[in-house]
Amino acid sequence: MRIFTRYFCKEFLKLLALVLTLSLFISLIVEFVQKLDDFLEAEVPLAVIFAYLLYKIPFVMVQITPMATLISVIVMFCILKKNNEVTAVKACGLDIIGLSRPIIFVSLMVAIAVFLVSEVIVPFTSSRSNGIWSREVKKKDPSRFYGRNHVLYRGKDSFYVIRNFDGKNNIMQDPTFYFFDKSFRVMRRIDGRKGTWTGKNWKIEKGMSQEREDSGGYRLKKFDEIYLDIPEGPETFVRPVRKPEEMSYWQLKRYAERVRLEGYDAAEYLVDMNIKMTFPLINLVVVFFGIPIALGVKKGGTPLAVTLGIGVCFLYLMSIGFSRSLGLSGLLPPLLSAWAANLVFFFIGTYLMMRVER
């Protein structure tokens, strides 16, 4: 039995490596063709293009491994069925579950490997590839802010609300500044139409200030412009938004917590944080409906089985995207939105495995 298991695992890994290599090559070609116009327009050197595609490889591999695993499972079991090896194994007293056990084990190892790659390698390489795209192709200044414009910032004994912040020109639109005492009472409030960084302080234009008096009331005063000295300069509000693939699970968790403390909606980062855990497990789940598809197709052979498998895998990935959207909209908790598709397809796959003729 050990010889059979080693042989089965070895053949499956060889097939998986072949499918993964072909899929990776096709994906990089597609990526290059899609971005070719941007590369030519920006006059990017070939060395930079090569570096961009090279840094893309780990992220692309993580994304295509579930599909490659499913295709490998289907092709392998179709070959076994075609060569009557499934019948021979059954004659030796081994049922489909026993036959599938080595593949399930290898798929679990693949899922663990994918998770480790996405945690250790992908954040570094994705940061590099995205940096090349931003600097060399889109000609963006990496020190500038190109993400969220609405700012909610909590400082020491202060709180700022800025409807729109132009990080390129250091201009605030409709800023409101609150200043508190140690009892968290508002001692001063300043509302303006516009705020401009002078190099030393902020020039607030066309607004109104409210200052607390000893009697407990507030003194109102309109102004055309005032100069506001606060510790926060433009760099405080110029903060790049990192993409989920540029962070590990724990980095994403800390980033989501920081976004939440700053007053932003952290649902996107919480959902993606949980997907970091669930996405690698797709490599295991696909086995449970890949084997029934391979053994259940009576006519059409391997091509039809592979086509059906790819269709089911696309449906699986679409379900993940749909449940992610429900999580982003708040209709589902982040944890449930990340696990929903895996749970549904795992139970469907388990049911199909139980229906396979043993």
C-alpha cells in the first residue's frame, strides 16, 4: 500500500507541476498582452517589463493553483478510468475513498504551501510589481497619496474631518478641526472652505471659528483666512493605501485595525484578511468534486470532464467574489463571507463523493 501511495502521489505531483507551468506561462502571456499598450506608451525598458512579470509570478501562481489542482485531479482519474486501473484497484479491495486518500493528502499539502507562499513571498513580490507599475508605467510619485481622499484623523486632544484632501497639491477641501481639553470638552472648533499648506502651517480660508468661553458658551467669529499651527503636516494625511496581496495575514489584521481606529470602514480589509485563510483551502475542496466529475462522465472522455471541471471552478470563484461583495456591503460578517463559498462547495463535493460508485 505504501508503494501505491508513493506512486500515486508522485504521478499527481508531476501532472500538477506540468499543468501549473502551462497555466503560469499562459497567464503571464495574457498579462503582458493586456499591459503592452501601457508599456509602450510609457516607453518602459525591456528589463523593467521582465522584472515586472518576474515579480508577478508568485501572486499569479497562488491564483491559478486551485484551477491547476482541479484539472490535474480530473485528468489523472480520467486516465485511471480509461486504463481500467480504477476497476483493478477496486478488485484489490480498495474503494474510491481509499483511492482518493493520497490525492486529498497531497492537495492539503499544496494548500499549506500556497498559504505559506502567499504569506512570505507574495507580499514582497507584489509590492515590487505594483511599485514598478506605479513608478515606471503610470509615472506616479510614490511619496504621494492616490487612495482615499476623505480623511478622519484623531490627533492628541484633537480631531480633524476633511471632506477631500489633495495629496498632490497639499490642499484640504471643507476641513473641520476640533480641539478638546482633558475632559474631552470641545474648546475650539474651526470650519473652513479650504486649507492650504504654506510650508510651516495651514492657511484656512473663508470659515468660522468657535471658542469656548469661561461661562460655558461659545464665541463665534467669521474669518476670510487664518493660519493654523497644528503638529500635523501634509505627510500625516498623505498615506498610501496598500493592497491586500502586499500584506500577510497578520499585517492585514493590523492594517485593518489601524484603518478602523482612524474612522474608516475596515470591512474590505477584514474580509480580505479572512480570505487569506480560506483561499488556499480551495486546493483541497476542488478534489471533492473533481473526482466525481472525472469518474461520472460516461461520454466525452477527458476533454468533457476537464471542461465541466473548469466551469465548476469558475462558478466556485464567482461564488467567492459574490460572498466577498456581501461582506463588503455589510450583509454578511467578514468571517462568514470569506468561508461561505468553501463551506457550500465542500458539502456539495462531499455529497458527490458519497454518490460515486464504489
